Amino acid sequence: MKRFQVWLYLALSLAASFGEGATLFASQYFSIEKVAEGVYAAIGKPGVFSNGAFIVTEDGVIVVDTHLRPSWARDLISEIKKTTPQPIRYVINTHWHNDHTQGGQAYVESFPKNVEFISQHSTRDDILHLAIPSVKQSLETDVPETIQRLQGALNTGKSPDGSALTEEGRVQIQAQLDSQKAYLEELKTMTIVVPNMTFDRSLILHKYDKEVRILYLGLGHTRGDIVVFLPREKVLISGDLLTGGPPFMRDAFPSKWATTLEQVGKLDFTKVIPGHGPVEDGKDHLQAEVRYLGDLVTAVTEQVKKGASLEDTQKAVADQLVPRYEKEYGANFKNAIPGNVARSYQEAKGELKE
Ligand SMILES: [Zn+2]
């Protein structure tokens, strides 16, 4: 049984707080979950997908990751303000991907000149050279194409597979269309915030009541992923080094990712706030992911040594690994395999640049 308490917070707003693990309150875009004293997960609701976290200290708030849209970040800021009168002092970017960085400007608007953006050195470079150009790509190509596709489905009454749209399907597509149009408007005025405080291996914020360790433990999901570790509270905020689903590898270093996760696994934590998906208990998922990444790299390397084509490798590795990992990762797993194999294939051929 979970014990819970409710109390009046000494602020103008009223905030209800439940015991660890329970949803504290739900904003429009996030479920806010208290995972330890002063440590909160902001779990993205369907359609938002990516998570964030915030840490309340006696000397300001630290936010981890800023989501895809400034409007979502603004929503989280208003939830943080209901939790504490403390200002937000630091924003940490776990890596450069746009679903973790594009909301940054909301923090600058709310706390001008008082908020520092922290990342690993490589992530700052990647924000400059990959995240910023990707806004233009989204604005000019990706989002208009999505809007056109959704509008086309509504106009023809047919879903992409050619089947007739049900009334429920029509409502869903209309909602997606409205959301994409709103996103397009946001992209027009989007300013990506470039981290102004970077580090190589570790940066520790020594607060009066909290120690916040920001750690770079090696290549992984990207070349600059960091984790945020709270040793007293035994909480790990993992970014996309750990997510609820199969690992996303477009920019990954598969064999190094396993080694990096092994290092992460040596930290003493009991709760994980992952980059996507629900809060996790313990290290079971981390250990399964280390095993999967190891098996993936071994299986792909074997095929590359035999001179197999990418296509043959994708098929052989899927035959081998889908039965073994489908239970861990769910039905979506087989859709992730081709991309995971393609990236591992490049790595096994020595084609990945760090
Ligand atoms: Zn990512």
C-alpha cells in the first residue's frame, strides 16, 4: 500500500502531493510524478512522448530536458511554479535531439538572464550544427509534408493504407492535423537555446540540500549523452540512454552504448526517469538493454565477417533477436530492428565517425 499525504503549500497556489510513485498532478501535456523528495518526473502524455524532470532545491530549480515545443515547456514551467516558489536556475540538455531541446526558449522568456543551460561539449556542438538546422528542415519540409498527408487523408476519406477512414479515425487525424498546424506556427518563431555551460566528464551542483551529479560516461544514443544522478535520493535521470521502448539508434554508437550503460549501472540508484516512457524501478531494464546491445553487435559483426549484405544481415539478426527480445520491448520491437541493425552494420564496418 502506498501512503500518501496531502498538504497545503505555502504559496498562492494549491498543490496536492502524493507519495512516491503516484501521479502528483496532471498538466495539459505531462503527468508529474514525485519520485523522491524534491525530484519530479514530467512524463509526456500521448502525443508529447518525451519526458523531462525537475529537481527542487533550497537554492533554485534544475530542469532536465525541454521537449519538442516551447508551448509544452511553458506548460511544465507553470506546473513547476505550482510546486515551488523557487526560480528555475539551470536547464540541462541530456543530448541534442529536437524532442529534448526545442522548448528551451520558454525558460529564457520566463527567467531572463537568470537561467544557465548545461550540456556536454559535444552536445553543444551538435545543437549548433544539427539541432538548429533541423528546425529549418521541420519548418520548410517535414511538418508541411505531414500536414499535407493528414489533410489528404481527410479530403479523400482514406487512411494511408487505402482503407476507408472510420469516424474515430477521422477525429484522430483531425486532432493530429490541428496539432501539426500549431507546431508549424511555433516553428516560425523558434529560437534554439545554445548551452552556455559545458563540460567534458562531470559537473556537480553542490546545493545545500541536494547533490546533483551530471555525468558523461561515454558514447551511446548520441556522442554527447549525459545522465543526471542524485546519490542521496538514488535517482537516475537517464535521457535517451534508457527509454521505455527499444533503443533509437539513428545517431548511436551501438557497441559503445553497451559499455556506457554498464558504467551507468554501477551508480547506486533505485529509480530511473527515462527519456521516454514511464518511471522505472531498479536496474532490470538497464541490464536487459546491455544484453540486447551486446547481442545485436555480436550478431551483426558475425554477418559482416561473412560478407553479408545489409538486407541479409537485417533479416538474419531479426530472426535471431526478435523471439529473444520481443517480450522485453513489446510488439514494436520488430519495427526497430532494421534501423538498429543498419547503424550497427555501419559501426562493424568502421564507418561511424565520433
Ligand atoms: Zn534522443
